[in-house]
Amino acid sequence: MLKKFLSVIGIYSAYERWLWWQTKNDVKPEHIAIILDGNRRWASEQDINPWLGHKQGAETVENLLDWCLMLDIKFVTLYMFSTENFRRPADEVEQIMKIAEVKFRKLLTDERIHKNRVHVKVLGRVNLLPDNLQQLIQDVEKATVDYNRQFLNFAFAYGGRAEIVDAAKTIAKKVKDDELKVEDIDESTFEKYLYTSHMPNQDPDMIIRTSGEERLSGFLLWQSAYSELLFLDVFWPDFRLIDLLRAIRTFQNRKRRYGA
């Protein structure tokens, strides 16, 4: 049994090296966004509580950060929790918030964040989150606000329609207060009021969704106009480096014309 296990590990390592060799010298996506889907179904297959799937999914996020730093991917945006997810059972939502609190608290002192000068930002209606989590998010954002080597975004209490509505409200108020003229509003102006406005590259080159579902579920509706979409048949807790490398290889093989 051990011999068979070691054989599988060896094959995996060899395939990982092969994928690395195939992708390392080609153009990599600068901005990757991922819809972290399948935590609950992963837990169901393991016959364990749903929140344990979210906990394992959070561990996979830790691994992803290491991989993206290794691959020098500058912008990473992760869809963690939508505004619609508040409709889930109260005990599940409570456990998700507790897991988020643990992980955001760790980010405050995470050597990877500070050594690599990673700018951390939460995208969404943060005011809907528990007060203690709001404060923790504020502390993390404040601690990394001057970093600009890499950007790590968590879409939490996020909705793509909500983002567009919030931007429209802000613009409408500026017009009302004579701070902005209607004739000056264009796409560039609108982008200044999106949740992603802190980044020089707001639009993901590639959006990955795990779990086999093939929809965006409101993720980055404005920013995804020309993103390459990849749908992977793997639950998020089982996502591996080879899945990321295979996605990058697929991206490299596509021809991006932006409507031309």
C-alpha cells in the first residue's frame, strides 16, 4: 500500500514539474480571479459538517497564496462569500465568519504578506459583517495599505450587481453635489468607484471556477468583460498546484483579441 502511495506521489511530482516547464517561459496572467466553489459538496462527500468544508477550503487558500507568490502573479482576487450566502443556515454562516476571523487575524502577522509587500483588500459590503470581523479587516487593510508589489483581494459579502449599484450611487451623489458633471462620466470614470479601484489592473486576465459549475454568479460583472473563463471539475478543497498550472497553460494557449 505504501509503495503504491509513493508511486502516486512520484507521478504527481513529475507531472507538476512537466507543467511548470511548459508554462514558465510563456506569458502568465497578471491578474487571476477564482470562484472558490464546492466546499459544502466536498464536505458532503466526506460525510462531515459543511463548515469543515469551508475550513479545509480556507487551508487551500493558504496554499494558493504560496503558489501565486512562487509564480509571481501580481493580482489575485478570490470570491469567498456572496451577499446571497447570508441566506444560508445561520449556524453555517456563523462558522464561516469564525473561520474568516482566524484567517484575517493571521494575515496581520503573516511573514509572506509583509516580506512580499502584499496589499490586502476586502471587496464587498463589509458593513454587513460582524463588528469584530469588520475591525479586523480594517486593521489588515491599514497594515498593508502602502504595499504595492502584489495585491490579494477577498470578495467577501460581495455581489457584482451590488458593486455596480454602489458605484452608481456614489457617482449620483457627486453629480448632485456638483463635484462631477454628467457629461464627464465615461467607463474610466465609472471604474474609479468600483471596489477594485485601488488596483492598476482591475480586470482579471483569467477567472477560474471550481466544482464544475459553469457560471460567474455575479462575480466581477464589470471587470470580467474580456476575461478568459475556465471551469474546473474539482471541488475547491481539493484544488492543487497542478490545477493552477493547467489553467495557466490553457490561458497561454488561447488567442485574446478583445473584440478586434
